[in-house]
Amino acid sequence: MGINYVCDGTNYDDLFEYRPGKRALEELGVKSPLLEAELTKEEIRELSRIMGLKTHDKPSYACLATRIPYGDTITKDKLIMIDRAEVYLIKKDLNR
């Protein structure tokens, strides 16, 4: 596809939490520009607010793969199913 880099949203605060996928990101050469800039989640939110991004106060969500037990194979179908379930639950919660 001609893509030179894949980037993710890992930030400086993530260094102090259990992130089992971090090793895979490193092995795959995924770039983490927010981490490289040593930006914390709070700083990212503040910069986003200053820039007028409507996502500045969006809640954090865990990676869909964290919903799959260790040792189980991660498949596209499983990730789609988990995503649909989470979207349903979020919509249900918003309609309370």
C-alpha cells in the first residue's frame, strides 16, 4: 500500500501501566509519536482542547484485543463481534 509507517496513540503515561501489546508494537516497528514527545494524557487533552478538537474530552477505551483471553487466537471476526458489543453497550448507557 506504500505506507512507510504505522503510528499509534501510546503516550507517556502508558509506560507506567501494564501494556501486554507494547512488545508487539516494538517488534512490528509501530511508531508512537506522542510517547516520543513524552506527552501525558492530560497534556494531550489540553493541547486537543486548545486546538479545538471535539475529542479532547473523549473517554479512554481499551484495545479490543484486551477482551480476548490470553492464549486465544485473535481473529478479525472476534474483534468485529467485540466492537459491535461495545458499541451496543455504549449506546444503551447513553440512552439511560
